[in-house]
Amino acid sequence: MQLKILHYFKNSSDYVSGEEISRNLKISRAAVWKNIEELRKRGYIFDAVPHMGYKLKAIPDKLLTHEIQNGLMTRFVGKNIECYDSISSTMEKAFGLGLEGAEEGTVICAESQTKGKGRRGRSWSSPKGKGIYVSVILRPTLALRDVAKLTLLTGVCVCEAVNTMTNLKSTIKWPNDVLINGRKVAGILTELRAELDQVRFVVVGIGINVNTPLSSLPPQATSIKQEFNKSISRLDLLREVLKRLEELYTEVQVKGFARVLNRWKELSSTLGKTIRIVDQNGEVEGIAVDLDDYGGIVLEDSEGKRVVRMSGDIH
Ligand code: BTN
């Protein structure tokens, strides 16, 4: 009933009397009042004026399924959304659901994570109500060798969404860090279940430091609030990211990755720089000159010799 009442308010630009709601939703006036009080406890703000009724003034910036879906311009990403107040990691939950056959586009999000995972066994700071911690289950019809590019694709989506919602110019550090003014604001983690000849599912995990105070973040990290000097709506940003994710993901399965890789190159803060990559094979140094067709970074050393790296940390 709370959802019906909320829907009623969202469709009314003016004050609505308790009597009108009671009549239209066929519940008692006492039930209307009780539901509005419950909604207030959940962070919804109502103005109440005698003889005029109630008006919905503000919704809480909480990642609730019905709020995310309200205005979400997608076909399948976010059709199913599970939101948790606290969870160990949205990756674990999404992977379990993926194994159980969850539909493509299922979204798992949380207000906080107790064991947020980063790349290469690191942790991801996930303080309550401050950031976006979300995992999306995809079932691509892509060859295994192309799946790594979904990480780059997601980086493009996050970067463009941040730049659309702020006047900031975020960039991408290979392979998947989104930076603002050179400091990390978002990270992407991709996990998958595959056989040699078939990808069963992919879980794309996105962590964005939205309104996170610096005191909750590692030293080289930042948040959108810190760089933009004001809080932004996590709901709006999440919807923007999910919309872009569906658009680009749909595009690459039909037309391939060429446009996404070009867009990644435009947003990159890595290309053209002298970098050192450390991975399980050791260290290589050179100028980052290109991305290869599989999303690997191409380095050119001082003698003009080129090497490609598919993973690792850039220094
Ligand atoms: C990285 O840059 O190291 C990747 C960070 C990925 C963090 C996100 S938050 C949502 C999802 N759940 C997790 O436990 N990790 C990813």
C-alpha cells in the first residue's frame, strides 16, 4: 500500500487530501495517515497543510528498488533489482544468483558492504549510504576473449555518467579506474563463469565514491562530493550508469567493440604517458601508445619495441 500511496503522490503536482487518497485507493483515512507516517520514518518528506492535505516534498537518497526503477530508461538492465541495507559483497550475491539462473540484467545493490572486494584481492571501502555498490549480471553472447572488454565498456559508462551529472572531467586509467583530478573515484571488477567455448554469465561490479568523506577512503582516492563540492543524488547517478550500460552492452553485441574502444581512448588518462606495469609476470615500462583489439594496453619501450599487457597495476 505504501508504494501505491507514493505513486499517487508522485503523480500529483499539488496537495492531496487524505480523503481523496482514501476514496481512490479504497482504504480508511486512518490507514492513509498510518502509511504516510511509515513513509516519513523511511525518509520521505511530506508537507501537511490543514484543509489542503499532503504534498510529497522529497524522497530519500536511498537505493531502494522502486526508487531506482522509477524513471529508469532501460529494457532489461534493472528489471529485477535486489537492494540490501548491508551485505558482505554484492559480487558474491550476484555470482550466487548467476549460478541459480538469474535473468540477464539483474542488479544487486547495497547501502553498505562489509567485505567489499576490489581487484587483485584488495578490499573496497563501502561506508553506509555514501557510495554506489552495485553488481549487474550479464549473459553475453560474446567469445571469452572479448569479455575483458566489458570492463572497459563499464569504465566508459561510469566516466560518462559522472561527467554528465557534474561539470567534472573524469578520466579512465587502464584498465578500469575512473579518476577525477588524478585520484580514483570509482573502480570496476568483472567476474565470470565460463567454459572454454561458452560464457555462462558475467558479473560486472561497480563501486563509486559518491558522497563519501575522504576519511573513509584510502589515501589516493577521492569522491565526487569532494571534487564537485556538493552532494549528488546516488539514485540519479545509478540510473544514468545503468542506462548507459544497457545501451553500450546492446551495441557491442550487434556491432562489436570498435566505438567503445575509441570512446575509451578519448576518455583515457593513460595513453601517451610513460608507465610501468606490474603483473604476475613481472614489470614492463614504456609509453602507453594504444589499446589492442582485446582491450590490452600496448607499451612501446625506448627502442621502439612493443609489448601488450592484459592485466596489472599501472605505476
Ligand atoms: C577496483 O577498482 O579494485 C574494483 C572495485 C570494485 C568495487 C565494487 S563495489 C560493488 C561490487 N561489490 C564488490 O565487492 N566489489 C564491487
